[in-house]
Amino acid sequence: MNALKAELYKASTLPAVWAGFALTVVGCIALEVLLASQGDVTGTDSLPMGTVGAAVIGVVAFSSEYTANSADAGGGRQITTTLTTTPSKTRVLLTKALTIVILIVLSAVVAMPVAVGIARPDVPADELLTSCLGATLYWVLSGLLGFAITVVLRNGVIPLILLILNSSLVSVSLLLTKLTSLAYWLPDLAGRRLFGSGVRTVDSGLDAVPGGLVMAGWAVLLCLLAGFVFARRDA
Amino acid sequence: MITIDQLVKRRGSRTVLDNVGFTARPGRVTAFLGPNGAGKSSTLRILLGLDRADDGHALFDGRPYRTLPDPLRTVGSMLEGSGAHRSRTARNHLAWVARSNGIPRRRVAEVLAEVGLAADARVRVAKYSLGMGQRLGIAAALLGEPQILVLDEPVNGLDPEGIRWIRRLLRDHADAGGTVLLSSHLMTEVADVADDLVVIANGRIVTTGTVTEVTSGYADLEEAFFALTGVTR
């Protein structure tokens, strides 16, 4: 419990985490306003945008552990302090992952009601709720994927580029579907229908429930790999 | 009491630590001396559970670091300077460290005052000098009021006043019955404060003993150090 308290405090005092949080909240709301000015909106159509911020939170929460101070200041990294305060590596990873989940869910609680409020769609409330819960799950899983990759690489640059590009500008996974239908099983496309009917997506691919399970499977697999690598190597 | 016994660490085909063993006793300041790259940090990292040894033990009162509950209350340590993220303030850094081991919040202000950083508590660590980073690292080590202190190169980057301050701090800690283990590649900086010396070179312990024992037969500690570590001037 102390370790979780420490991780939550650590995350809440890291500017990069707030940048990710703001990216999600402001990104979704701004996009919803823009879409609403262009015509019919569903309230959930802006939510894929929040994936970027969620991925940023997942990545920076862990990459910050490996940010080195300048050589003039000793060149130390925070991971040394983290592991001397909490020597169990499993506990460090679990509390870190839990912190990421809490922050992303919090960003969803802030962003989604506002986006839906702007759109005021003519959609039954239960359907809207399902879409929002699905979108939250998609964000959380994206954050955990970013986290797991960062643990393995001990660096946030590659996962950030990968996840931001893939979820905002050009979807590499989507391009890959032109080559092989196996690409529909990649995490970002598999979970695509979690956003519900309010978000237009690829015509083929997996349905919401099996797709969500496949995406969750990816997240679990990569987190296990991260745990294995982290436990075995020297800090 | 710190007991290090038959520690072996290999990196690839290179043996970084070759049967390293020594003790650091309560009430005494033990200085772990050796040139850069001799194996001081590797030994301390294994002692603090950060790296894994290929063989041997490193124990605090018979227990490995990883099994200590709320370890900061037993062992205070500093490795690699401040160990703080550059975009955090000293206060926020110490606040999360305190939370992680259930240490009361008031200790943060107390240790900041003790190491002389009270006025810079709200400055981001990125703006700290090497000496200020060292002081913050020492503040974190003192946070849990531990009986044992393990400090890697604590005098590095401190100005003369800072060196005098750290010597006083370590001396007082040992005089109060605490165990102090510090590493240094600067023998003259620690000669005045150390009771026991452990000298390492090329991953092997070359000598251990009191300052008088280690320096007997040599003009001074510096002579002894160069002769023992095989470093030619």
C-alpha cells in the first residue's frame, strides 16, 4: 500500500504525466467541438484521440525512472531510488501498472462526460455508457502496452513514436491489413470496436468482445514479458 | 553490521568481483577505497539488492537487503548522486521516498534542513549542482533514521565546507552506535574520518584493517594506497 501511495505521488508530481493527461482531455474535447461544428456527432467519435494521451501516461510513468541526470549532477537515475525503497521488483511493476490504470481511468472520467455533453447525441444512454466503458478499456490497454514496451526497452522514445504515430497520424497496422488479414489481430486494430458504433472503423476485423479479449491478451502477454525481463536483469 | 562474503560478479567473460569479502561494524566508519572501476559500486549495488551476484552473500545483520521490511528504516543509502528525477523538486522527491516506507511527512523538512537544502527545497533537481545533488542523496539516506548508512562516493562534488560537514555527519552517526560504509576513490578525503579501511583493486580485496594497520610501513595513506592498488603515478 505504501508503495502504491508513493507511485501515485510520484506520477502526480511528474510534468510529463500531466502532459499526457491534458493531451487526452483537451484532445478529445477539442476534437468533439470541431466535429460538432461540421455536422452530426455521436459524442464518442472523438474518443480514439484519447489513446495518444493514455499511451503517453503509460510510457512516461516508467521511462522517467531511467531518465539520467546530467553528468554534471552525477548522472543518476530514479530507478536506483525506486528499487532501494521497494526492493521487490514485482511490487514495483504492479504498483506502477496500477497507477497508470488509475490515471487513465481518471482522464476518461474527466474527458468523456464533456465530449458527450458537447455532442448530445440521440443515442440510448446504455449504449452510450457501453461505448464509453469500451473506450476507457481501450485507453487503459494502450497505456499498459506502452508501459510494458518501455520496461523492456528502458527507454520511452521508441514506444512513444510507435504509439503516437500509430494512433494519430498513420496507422501502420491499418496499412498492414492491405497485405495480410492477420494485421486485424494486432492490438490496436483488434480492440477497435471497443469504441462502439459511434466510431467509424474498418469494415472487417474482430467484433468488440473477441477483439477486446485479443487486445487484453496482448497487454497481459507484454506485461508478463516486461516482468520477466525486469526481474532478471540488473537495475 | 554489514557482512560481505565471497562475492563474485561476472559481466560477460570479465570477472568484476572476485571473492570480495569484508565487514563493516557498528560504531565505526568503514571506508571502501579503490581506483575507479575497481568494483566499489558493483559491490554496493549487490549489497543494496540492485544487482545480482553470481556467488556469495551481502547481508545486513544477517539478512539480505531485499528481505528488509521498509528497508529505509534500517539502511539509508546513496548511489549515483541524488537519484531524483530532474523535473521534480527536492521536496517532492523526498515526499515520495518517505511515503514508500511509511516515514512521517515531517522528516522531509527535517532532513532538508539537516543537509542544508531548506532554501532550495522547491527548486527542480535539474537546476542542482553536483554538490546539491549529493546533499539531496544524503537527505534521502537519512530520511528513515536508519542505523546503517551506505554511501557511494559521498564527498564527490562537495566543496571544502561540504566535505567537512559530511565528515562530521558520518563521525557523529558512528559515535552514536551506527554503522557507516562509504566508498571513495579519494583516500585523503576519507582518511580523517575512517576507522577501518577496505582496499579493493581489480575486483579483489587487497587489504583490510584499521587506518594504522593499513598505513604501517608506508609514509602515509596515499603511499599505501598506490602501493596496494598497483597504480603507478
